[in-house]
Amino acid sequence: MRQSHQLPLLGLLLFSLIPRQLCEICEVSKNNYADLNPLINTMINSKYTKGIQAANVLLSLRLGGILNQCQEQQLIQQVKLTVYYKDSTLTSGQLALAILALGACKMPDETSIRYPKLVKKLRNKFKAEIKNMGKHNGNPLTNYYQLSLDVLALCLFRGKFSITKVAKIFEPENKNFYFKGQFSVDTGAMAVLALTCVKNITNGKKKTDMENLNNINNHIKSLIEKILSQKKENGLLGNIYSTGEAMQALFVSSDYYNESKWDCQQTLDTVIMEIHKGAFRMPTAAAQILPALMGKTYLNVNKDSPCVYGPGDFNISTVEPITVTPPLSPSQIQVNYSVVIIKETHSTTVSVANGSVFLDVMEAAQKKNATLFSFTVEERSWGPYITSVQGLTANNNNRTFWELLNNGQPLDQGVGSYIVHEGDNLEVRWSTY
């Protein structure tokens, strides 16, 4: 785990002597690394691994020491171009993720990356998030997942921030840790990583430091309890997509829970099974699960530590995998689709190709009736994201969004990754969280 450069010398010594007190890690054995190949190939070959989306992939593969230098340079170039030429359009969390990815390790012939300048920009974006919370009933410009990324990057890269403010806003009962009344496991997990980093740089010499440390320790303990309360019978933490970051949080906080509360091997076995079922079709999903499977966390980010290169034990393909449709499957399927705005519902039935995703259904409905089924979409780290339907735009200040459902049940996959089936009853619903 990365040792903070801001710890005093004595703190560094003590910290280096007790790593296992802070980290209890289980991981996929090298003999079973072949199980991870689908994740790696998805990240390297996906059409969504571009722009800021490449930051997730770069961070994950650098922590795992999997990339060769050519692949690494290609991803770095994508991230740098986005950061330097589109920085004004990036959210705070996107910039934080880019900083973590670019600074995950040090290349042998690294060209100059202006970390201080990037960190200063991140600090300004973080301050804007806090200011928005003051103006809009505690709602940030983005969400607490991104705020946690902000704090983590500022902490690891020596950015300025108020530890007292962090200890205050990350109180575990804050509404921003909840989504429609349900605790958000991945948000809580990212907050644990951020708070752990902050804890490690707080020296405790002042009275305020001791108060902050006490609050931060209590926050971590409470967040870990909430994460473990979402553990499923099969070992998943929340759902399959939140499990990777939840594992990271548990790795760095083993002194906050009893080991009997979590069977890491069961979680590993379930995740490996889901990998082979094709659960991680999006590069961001693959990127978020991989570090934990290799025993890494985002606290391993260290811009002064030499990069490790692969692929070594991995079989990395440079050809995008081909999905073969079973020959007996019909070429077209019928899907029901509805737009629900409060008590108003508009429905239609569309025909789409077998193997289509939710977004294809929305596009087909829009072609039938652009008035009732118009929508806008933008690319985010998880792929396409619905921003408006019928001109009604989601708004973080009002905590509104467009929810995706099938047969009345909320989906845990995005509009660009959920594969639809014959007879599905798909729905986009104007909702609050």
C-alpha cells in the first residue's frame, strides 16, 4: 500500500512496520490468471476505451502491471489529450481519475506530466462541488462517488484540502451515500479509500487533528459496516459491479471488522464465475473489478514508483472478441418500450436485431415517434448515459435522473450494455434519488 509522502519520518517507519494491520488481501493466484484474460481483452479492445473512459482502463492495467509500453503509451495519449484540451468539460471525478491513471506509476522515459497544475485544477473543481452543496441543499455538482475520487487524488498527489471539511461532509448518514433509499456500496467503498488516505496523512499532533482522526475512524468503521450489510449469499458486495471497489475498501480496513464477516474466497469464486458468464462487457466494469482480483487498491498509486510491464502470465488478444449468435435464434425480436413521466406513460413496441442493447430500442422508438420518444445521450466512463427524454433533463441539484427498468425492476447495467430479449417490457422513468 502506498506510503504518503506527507507522513513524518516516524510515521513512515511505523506505517511500514504494520502493513498487515491495515491490509488483509486475498487475490487470484498466478496459476489462475487465465480467468482474468476476458477482463483484460475487454479493456484493451473495446470501442468504449477512448477519451476519458481510457483513464479507468489505464489505472487498472497499470496497477496490475499488465500493459506493454506500446499499449500504455496509446492509453496515456488518449487521457492526456482529453485532460489538456477538454479539461473545462470534465467533471471533478473524471479529472481525479485521470490524475490517478497518469500518476499510477513512473515510466522509464516519462515525458513531463504537469501534476501540480492538474492537481490545482482538481482542487478548484472540488471547491466548486462544495460550494454547490452549500447552495443546493447539500447536493454536489456530481455525486459522492466523484467527491471521494477528488479527495483520494488530492490526498495522494499532495493537493490542498481541509481535513476538517472532509471529516464533516463524509458523515456516513449523509443522504449522498444513498440512492433511492438504498446505501450505495461503490460510493461508500470509494469514500473508505479516500478517508483511509486522509487518515494516513493526519499526524494527530494538534487537538483538531485528533478530533478529525476520531471522526474519520468512526466514518470508516460505519461505512464498512454498511458495505458488509449489503453482502449477498453468494459473496457479492452490493451487486457484481460494486464488488471490486468494495473489496478494495475491505482490503485496507481489516482492523475495522471481524474476519468472520467476509469470506473473500467466496467473493473471488463468484466474481470469476460472472467473468466467464460475460458480466463485464463494458471496459469500465472490467477496470473496476481487476485491481482487487490482483490484490491491488487505488492506494497503491504512486507516481514515483517504477511501472511494471507485462503481459507475462496473460494472453492478451488485440482482436476484438466476436459474439456469435446461436443459429436457431430469430434475427429480430419484439420489445415493449415505455417512457414514464410522473403519471404520464407513452408506450410502443419495436423490432430490433437479436443481441441489441437498451439504447438500440430507444433509438428504434425515437424513429417511430420523435415527439414522444426523443432523448439525448452522452458518453461517460460507463458508456452511453441518458441525459434527457422528451426534453426533460436530469439534474443533480434536484436529484433527478432517468431510471432504466425491465419488467418493473431497476437495471444495474447501463443503456449501452444491457442486452434485451424477446418480450421485454423496457421502461425509462423520470425518478428522484
